[in-house]
Amino acid sequence: MGDTDITIKFEPEILKAYNKNEAEMKINIGNKGNALLWCECEIKVVSPLSLMHDRELNEARTRVGIIKPGSNMEKRVKIYTRPNNFPEEYKVHITTFAYGEDGAIVERNETDGSIQCVENGKNEGGGDNK
């Protein structure tokens, strides 16, 4: 196990199918080690998800920043959908790179998340989205 702890959350957690949507993905990276880490993330989404609001962009990199030992840093990334999104669960793949003080990669983590699109604002169990 490495020195980083990564969690992904989406706001909202559930999107409406057949509509343009916007969600915010929160990537939280914790540094459990004893040294400073400089982190960046490579984000990959599948169509109809996009990292741009006006065209398809399925892969991008974002800098998170320098994380002190024992602390966390959160990066927020917007995810958009086209109106051709169906009631389905769409995968998001994140590769996190942590660099040491000498600029070399000291840790690489692969994390998967997903965001669900549902019809008429109802989840599969028939309840309302929260």
C-alpha cells in the first residue's frame, strides 16, 4: 500500500437520462507519508460523458498540487453529458501520479468510479434520487 489515499465523489450522484447534464467530480487525495508529494491526475471518461461542455473530450490531465504529509487536497472537475445519454452507469477512470521532491514518480494509483444516468429522475428501485 502506498502513501496516497484517493476517494472520488460526484455531485449530483445521479443524472437524468436523455438530457444535457453537468456534474462535479471531487477527487480527494490524502498524503499518509512523511514527505511532500506533488500530485496530478489523468482522467478518462466514456461517451456520452465529456470533460468539455460544448464538445467531446474523453481524456485530460489536471494538476492537483503539493500535498503536505498527513493532509488532504481536493480537486474538482466538471463532467458533462450530451442529450444522447441513456439510463446506464458510466465509468470514470482516474490515474493518479505522485511525485517526490526530486521530480520522480514515487507512486501511481488507478481508481475507478461511475456515475449513473436514470430516466425521469428515478433510480432503478423506483425511489427518488438524493
